[in-house]
Amino acid sequence: MSLEKYKKIRDFEKTPEPPEGVGAGDENIFVIQRHKARHLHFDFRISLDGVLKSWAVPKEPPRESGTKRLAIMTEDHPLSYAKFEGIIPEGQYGAGIVEIWDSGTFELEDLKSDKIVLELKGEKLDGKYVLLKFPKAGEKEWLFFRTD
Ligand code: MN
């Protein structure tokens, strides 16, 4: 759990993204940022161990059960990133437009190295969701889906 990579790949003189994490309180929070970069994707982030654990979801996250989405684990982000919206300038990492697509709180129902079960309480995503790591694929590939 470290923000080393997050800081290393960004130039905070040039990007409006936050350089450090500021505590978000005791609540478990999640955010989904619609990120119109070279490829449109949705960044799903949950507060865990003092950072935002993050996955890039190439297609819109499912509101109902029955649709599974690929979710690629990306670098940890600071908690303060949960409020970030803005334009990352050309030439910077992730250049493009970031908008909050959904946010809310969650309850953690299960946390294993390859499986996370969450009860999300957001505006768009409201229900029980699972993040499941692929057993044989690359280190970073997970599935994300609603389960109830
Ligand atoms: Mn992104």
C-alpha cells in the first residue's frame, strides 16, 4: 500500500490532480470516475488501508447482476482523489477529462487477496458487488460484477 507509483508518474506542477492523501474520515468510501482519456474508461476506487485501491474498468460498470466487467488493477491513489474532477493536460499521465460518475459508501463483506465482496451504497451502484481476481491471467486482471 503505497503512493510511490502514483507520485512517480505525475508532475504535480502540471496536473491538477492532488499530490497527497487527506483523510476521508472513518467511513469506507468508493468513487467511480469517468475518465475520457485516449480510451474512455471508468476508474473504480475504494478506500482500503489508507489509500484508494483502484481498478480501471473499460466499460460502464453494471447496475444490475448478470454483466461481468473486466477490471484492471492500477496504482493506489490518495484518499483525496475521491473528490477529484478536472482536466489532466496533454502530455501528462492520463491526459483527458475526469468526472465523478458515482460515489458513496460501502460495507466490506469479504476481503481476500483474490476476492473482495462489497455492499455499495451509491447513486448508480447500489447493491452487493464482487471483485474477483483471475486465477491464471496477469497479476492485474480482475472481474467486477453485481451479485445479488
Ligand atoms: Mn483512468
